[in-house]
Amino acid sequence: MSDKYQQLRELLGEIFDLEAASAVLHWDQRTYMPPGGNSVRALQIATLKRLAHEKFTSDELGATLEAAKAEVSSLDPDSDEVRVVQKVERDFDRKRKVPTKWVSEFFRITALTEHAWVKARANADFAQFQPHLEEVVELRRQYIEFFAPYDHPYDPLLDYFEPGMKTSEVKAVFNELRPRQVDLVQDIAERGTPVDGSMLHQPFDEGKQWDFGVEVAKALGYDFERGRQDKTIHPFTIGFGVDDVRITTRFDPNYLGTALFGTMHEAGHAMYGQGVSPNLDRTNLIEGASLGIHESQSRMMENLVGRSRPFWVAFYPRLQEVFPSQLGEVDLESFYRAINKVERSLIRVEADEATYNLHIMLRFEIETALMEGKISVGELPEIWNSKMEEYLGILPPDDAKGVLQDVHWSSGYIGYFPTYALGNLMASQLWIKIEEDIPNLSRQIERGEFGDLLAWLRENIHQHGAKFEPMELLQRVTGSGLSAEPYMRYLRNKYTDIYKLS
Ligand code: ZN
């Protein structure tokens, strides 16, 4: 009875296998591959990506999709079958617009560019990276034209990461956020009781940092039987199926926060990947609803859980046991305030919650201007630095701590950054609902118990994968659309308490 749907699933399975194989190569490239392997690796990834693209956009898939669509039309509109067909149809229409030749060129160039970025960043030398980035931007300009007509040239890029979202909507919500975040940061600087964060900046044994991070990730619910952790320059999560979702972490031997919060962040992503319904495995629906929704999961674990007082009621005694000489004499409240210290700092991934979105807005403004053709790649370091001064009042000492700090552009991920800020907003919206549904949540977290929280996330978010578009999912779960209000209220309350602002 469901012949055609089964045929579609078989095709999707084969495409998924090609994508997963390419992801394994990518994971290896960023973890263990010797530098010499890079040029041939770029070709290998490009070949697999091209084959996956050819299969996904084939007439065979198109015909099977049409037949499956007819076959499942009488089923529940929220069933896996109907939603898989809808998602595949959207992706089919989108991918058919992009020529296969462009796809393999894009993945070949970005694999080389990522490698160039690693070197340029190590040398803090943007000039070395510039010609590579120019190629990527040119490819992205071509990509945009495949989707003409559009309201804004940035729309097709944004839509790739955040399906359904428009540049104008992001601009509107950022315009609402920017002055309120700038105000908050200013209030803290002018009226806040100073916070001492120095105890976090001491030598911390890397092995012990690793072990404590693993302990925390396991407690949160990250399953190491279906995952693992490795070291990289830029932390990321990558999945090859619901039963193999891996994280990477970066370690700083002289600062506790990098690995600790990085691991919790990636564990949040990975738990989403591990929580997708097995019924959706070997399809493109296991990626999750969008990067914004994904980021809501990682930022929730990193911040709403990991930078909360209840969490450290549970884990601080343990952390003191691991680092007695560094933290033995530091009380819980001082530690809690230290991990939430607001600083006008250079590095996005290490930014506190009050300044984080300002880092994102800077990147969003640069990316949109770049795509509008208002600025050129060569101007990026200068524009980056002037915006850092304007929003955060600081100037990067070199490009490694400035325009070269993120891997995204080298991977061709232009349009990606706004999803981090959207994830922050969505996490706060979800949290309100979670606290309603689990009234004693804080007490559970104080006891180091995350079972109810994980079960809630599994039920409401994780299991669905990409069955629902991000705004539909948010609406279904919270009863409202995207809003900046819960996030701003959360930040205000949290920092009023920590900095004694009232
Ligand atoms: Zn993330």
C-alpha cells in the first residue's frame, strides 16, 4: 500500500549515505587528517557531494516524490510520511535550482578555503585568506542568482539555514534587540557591582578539564555510546545518523570557560541529533528543523542550564574537588558571578550572554552589506574593527582575534550567523514553557537531575527532526511566534541580580 513512499525512502537512504560519508570525511579533516591530505580530501568531499546532489535532483526522485505524495495524501497531515514528503519536496525544489557543477565547485573550493583559513588564522594574516574568501563570496553571489527574483539578496542564503525566514524579519528583530542590549551592557558597566572573574583564568590541567566536561555532558543526557568527543580549533557537532552524533571541543590550558561551556553547548546540539525519531533516520529530516532551533538547544544547555545558579549548586562541589588549588577557596556565589561576568570581549564563542548578540549583529550587517555589494572582501578587516569599536568599544589587536576568528565564511556559511541570535531568543521562549510544564525544574537541576528536561525536549523538539519548519514548531510548542521579549526579560532579570542593578 505504501510502495511509492518506501521507494522514496530507499532513494533518500542512499542519498543520506553519501552525505554521511562526506560528513565523516569532513569530521576527519577537522580532527585527525594530516595537513598533506587536504587537496585530495577536497576532491573526495566534492565528489560525494556532487553524487548526492545529482541523486536528490534526479528525475527519478522527482517522479517517485510525486507518486509518494499522491499515495500519502489521505494520511494524518502531521504523520511522518506526509511531513517527510513535504520536506523532500521543498528541498527538491530548492536544490533543482542549483546546478550540479556549482555544487561540486562550491565544496571543492570551500574545503581548500577552510584549510587556508586555519593557516591564515594561525598567522593572523587576513591578506593570506582574502583571495580564497573572494572565491567563496563569488560562488555565493552565483548561488543567490539561482533564486532570483528575491526580496533581498541575502534571503536565499538565510533560507538555507533558517527555512522560511526573511532578511527583513531578522532586521526587524535585531533593530528591537540592539538598543536594549547596548543599554544593558552600558548599565552594567556604569552601575554594576564589579564581578571578579580572575579565578577562571589560571592554569587548569587539560586532562581534568576533559574529564569534567565529559561528566557534565553525560549528566545532561549526551549518550557516549552513540557519540564521542575530540579536539578541534573550532568546536562543532556532526552526525552520521541518529546513533552516531559527535562533538568536538577546544581547550585553553589557562581558562576554564572555553572547554567547559563549549562542551555543554555542543552536547546540546548532539542531544538534539540523538533524540530525532529513528523513523526519520537515513533521511534529510534528521538535521533538525533549522540552525536557529538547533542553536536554541545548544544555547539552552550552555546558558539557561550551564550558567544558572541551580546547575552549579549541583556541580560546583564536584568542580572544586577536581580543581582544589584553583577553586577550593572560591565560594559558589563568587564562581556563579564569575561565569556570568559581562565583558566587552573580542571572541564571539566566549562572549557572555549580554554581549553575545552584538557579535552576531556585527556579522549580520557585514554579510548583508557584502551581498548587497556595498562593501568588498578586502575591506572586511577595517569594517570589522570599526564595528567592534562602535558596539563593544574595543579594537582587536590582530585579525586572528578579529575578522579571522570564525570558520563559517571559509566553509561558505554566509547567512548562518543570525541563527545563533535567533536560537538565543527561541531558547528563552521555550524555557518559559518548560518551566510551566516542569514546575520543580530548578530543584531537579539543583540535584543534578535532567531526566524530565531531556524528556520534555525529546517529546516537543528533538523527535520531530525537520518535520516542522522552525516557526511552525515554535508556534506549536510555545503558542507564539518569534519574540525578543522573553530573552530581554531573562537577561534583565539575571544581570540585575548578578550586578545588583536595582
Ligand atoms: Zn552551536
